[in-house]
Amino acid sequence: MKGARIGITRAGLNGFTNVTTPAPVTAAIEAAFKALSDAGATVIDLDAAGFTFTPAAGEFGVLLYDFKNDLAAYFATRLGVPVAGGTLQTAIDFNKAHADVEMPFFNQDIFDLANSLNTADPNAPQDPGLFGSNSAGMASYNIALDLDQAAGVSMDQALSMFNLDAVVSATDNPAWATDLVYGDHFIFGTSGLAAGPGYPILQVPAGEVFGVPLGISFFGTAFSEPKLIKLASGYEAATHARAHNLPTFAATVPFDHIKGPLQQAAAGDNQMQSAASAVSSNTIQGAAAAQAAAAAAPNQAASAKVRKVPHHL
């Protein structure tokens, strides 16, 4: 990364709601930013410079609109399945009819939301809450596309104004636990900086928070993938973050990093579990040995009788 000019931003890190990003997370993000300069890059703090990114306000509405139309186009290519030649409504009806199999835990809210849109006319008025809105309060698919393109213009301005090779931010909050009651638990994400206008994003591991992984994203202008891959590869070569972030399926958030009574209690539980496991294993092995001996006894007796037969002959 030596010689590269990287702009960093914390845009979007305040979250989707009023939940404040926890201090341990922001500290890990700042450490990841510092690793950029440690790897030889020149780092420009865009927030400190007063640059403000334009959000892709129409992103979700465009996704819903395109999903409804594109799903119907996909179903038109299918044969021999219940939704062949159908629409999003066909899928919704199928899911409802087989809810015990298709939706045992969650509903299909996003399907319903997408299906409620008027996708026959890209200029048809839509819900401003989904599609963003301009100063007149209007909202349509085409207006939402314009809002998303404005985010691309904003990215290009940052790259040009500060002579940057890429912009970097945290990808989203550290890996979260998912449960069957509340679903996912994430409070921020930065993909809107580039995803709305269709610009490339390259994400790599950058560290850990409480034992779970955190990533950063490299953003660039249209068709800048080769440059982003080179920069991200250089970052990984310098930090080796991936080596400490090997994929795993954890039953819960790890806590072996915690010092004090909680860790000691956990260690005690682990020792008790290990001891119980060893006792159980020894018991099983002993029982198995006894069973084997019992099973072997008749065979040994039978074998002895066989050996005695020649003497009787």
C-alpha cells in the first residue's frame, strides 16, 4: 500500500436507528484505519476535512421495485415448479399455503412490501419513505435512481477533490448473533456509499471486537475493481487479519478474552465439563469392555469344546 492515498470516513457509523455505535467497536475501527497508514498508505480523514457524502436515499425502493419485476422475469424461465410462469404474488401465495414449511419462524414482509409497489410505470408516485424524495416531496422509481446516482457523484467528488485511490470505512458492525425471535442484530452499514450507484466495494477482515470479526470496505469509482483488489490485498498482507479471523460457527459470542470472575467461572465450567466427559468416557469404555468380555466368554467356551472334540473322536 506504500504510496497509495486513502480517504477514511465514518459516514453511516452512527447506525440505522438512535442506537449509538459502542465504544469498543469504534475503537476497533480506528485501529483498522491506523493500520492503513502503518502499511505505508497516506491517509486523509475526510470527516475532519469536512467532506459530506450524499446518501443513496432511493436504494431500498429501487431494490424492491427491481425485485418484483426481475422475479417475474426469472419465473418465466422456470419449468415444472409451482411458481413457473408466475409473479411475486404467486410466490407469496405459495409461501402462505405452505407456511409451516416455508415460513416456520419469520414472515415475508419484504415480499409483501415489494408486491405493493406499482411497477408498471417507473414514473408512478411511490411511498417517499421507501424511495426517498426530492424537495417537492415527490417519489418515483426514476427519482429514486437519480438519488442513488447522486451518491455516485459524491463518491467521485471525494476521490477527485483529495486525489484518492480509494475510500475506506468499516463494512458494518462486528458479526452478530441471530436468533429466531428478533432475527439479525446489526446497527450500521456503509454499503450505501457505493452500492446505490452501482460502484464497486471490496471487503476484507480487519480485526476483532469481543472475539468476533470486524471488516473494512474499500470503495472506488466505476470499474476500479483492479485497483481496489490491489489495495485490499496490500492491506491483508500487512495486517494478516484474516489469519486471526478464521471462519467458525460459534454457538454464542466468545468470552475467552474476558479477564476476571466470568472467565474463571467459564474456565471452571469447562474443566468440570472435561472431567465429566472423561468420567463418562471411562465409564462407557469400562462398560464396553465388560460387555466384550461377557460376549467373549461363551465364544471361548465354545472354542474350548471344539478343541476337545478330537480327543473324543
